[in-house]
Amino acid sequence: SNMMEITARPQANAQAAHRDWRERKRRAALAELKDVVYCVLHFGAIKIGTTTRLQARLAQLGCDWSDVLVIQPGGREREAELHAQFAHLRVDGPGMGVEHFRYCPELVGYINDKRSEMQLPPI
């Protein structure tokens, strides 16, 4: 049993190091993006917004990286296009504004198409 633990530990450490490296690379790449349009899970809906400081914006919203569904380059113009495209899915509720949309197959399909373009698994 001790031998199993000894041989498993370096592999687990290597996997953790690789995850940390990937996370640092991802955050560095995101930091280089100036304007981004993001879709995040927020109050059970999908919030479509834009920011130049995603990490700070997530903190403001009380979200973390696990809530991020997709990020794409773009600013207010792209955000407005998406708000218009999905206007019929807009939802209202406590803590929600005009940027919140129903979590439904149509919007999830759009998000998954974008994720596929980035070689990410579907949500």
C-alpha cells in the first residue's frame, strides 16, 4: 500500500502542477483581452455583459470562474447585438437587470457553439 501511495503522489503532483500552469496561461490570455463579452450563470439566469476587467467584474457579481460559460472578444457593440438577438429570452427578477436571459436550449445552444469554436466542452 505504501508503494502505491509513493508512486501515485508524483503523478498527482504533476497533474496539479499542469492544472496550475493551464490556469495561469488562461488568466494571462484573458488579461490580454481588452474588451470581452461574457456569459455567466447569475441568479439562475444567463447574464450577458461586457467588461475590460473580467476578474474584477466577476467579483462584483459574486461569481467565480466556474460560473463563466463563455468569453469572447468584443465590447458594447457586440454585447448590444447579443442583447437584441436574445431579447425575447430576457428575464426579470431580484438582482436582475436587462442583461439577464432565460437559461434555455436556444441560448445554451449559442453558448455551446461558441465553446466548440474554442475547443471547450459543452455546458
